[in-house]
Amino acid sequence: MISAVTSGVAINNVVGNSLLSFQVSAQPSVTASVGSWDGLGYPLTVTVKYTYTSLVLSALIKLFSLANLPNPIPLSTTTTMYL
């Protein structure tokens, strides 16, 4: 059985090495937890949070629309898979 800590470290390494950013500290926050058996398997839930700071995107959106895009932009996603 894989542990949530091991999963979180592995995911953090993959996600952190895949980011293209001009930020000095562009590491995402990754949390992983493994739930108890529920008949389908052990649910592994992973949440990744990242604060994206745009150099150009927010200025272009403001230029071509009336939208006021926050800068930095907080991004977050959660997914669950069964082991």
C-alpha cells in the first residue's frame, strides 16, 4: 500500500519540475491523503495549490476586455483515484 506522504512527495516532484515560470519560488503546495477501504478500494485524494503570477497575461486581458484579472491568480485542483 502506498502512503499519502510518499504520494505527495512524488506528485510534488513531478508537478514542480513541470512548471514554466519566471518566479524564484514557483513550487506548488501538494497534499495527499489515503482514505480507508470503501468497497471500491482505497481512495487517494490529491490537492494541488499554486499561485500564478502573470507577467503579460493579466495586462493583455485588461487591454482587450473589461475583466479585472487578479494578479497573482490562486489556482487549485483536487482529484481522487482508487488504489
